[in-house]
Amino acid sequence: CMHSTFHKPAQLWEKSEGCVHLLAELSKLKECVERVSKALPLVAEATRHKQYLQHYNYLEVVMRQLPVFARSLGKRTFKRHLELFLDPIFYSISCESPLAKAAAIDCLDELNKQLGRAIMRGRVEQHNPMYLRLYDSVCPPHH
């Protein structure tokens, strides 16, 4: 009902999602690129908190916005942060949430296009070689 007087306070995960969306928009402004770049480690750190059910929602938002960050910050700047997000990407690909999983697969595909498959695959292999089989199944060479 639109006329309800009931308003529940925003949960921390909802505020975190809002921050990720805001950072993605701010990353598109040249004067904000450096500040957004400095905030990305905090975004990555928040993906490690999995003790609440809605963490899949947060992961989905991060996966949807990572390609925006990559595009807006530029390859050189974004690649400095890429490793921080590899565990969350592969966790999301393997998780039970269809939306987070789809977002992570789309994220990997888009990062491959932006950074190059060889760079992405090399970074994945360097970070955790056990991810390579999953990476290759999601992003085949001819893709």
C-alpha cells in the first residue's frame, strides 16, 4: 500500500548495495576516478561477509557493477584491483543464487572483452590455478 506509515530502517546490506551503485555512477566522472579507485578495496572486503542471507544480493550488485568500474576507471587502474574481486567472482559463479551466478558469468564475459581473455586468464591462474577449469568452462577460448 502506498499510503502506509510503516517504514523499516534500511539494513546494512541495502546501504552497501546503494554505495556500490553510487560508486559506479561516480566512477564515470573523471574528477572522482581516484576516490572511487581508493574505495574499491572496501567494496571487495564487503563481499567476504557471508553470514547473512542477502549477501547474494550484494554479490549480484557488485558483479553487475564491476564492468562499469573497469570501463570507467580504465584498464590500468582497474587491473590494480582485479585480484581483490576474483574470489568473489568465482564464489558467485558457484553459489546457489541464480541471479548472483548469472551476474558473475556476465561480469567475467565483460571483463574478458574489456581487459582481454589472455590477461584475465593469466590473472586467474596466478591468483588461484584451481579456478582455471571453471573459468575455461564459463569463458571458452573461442568465446
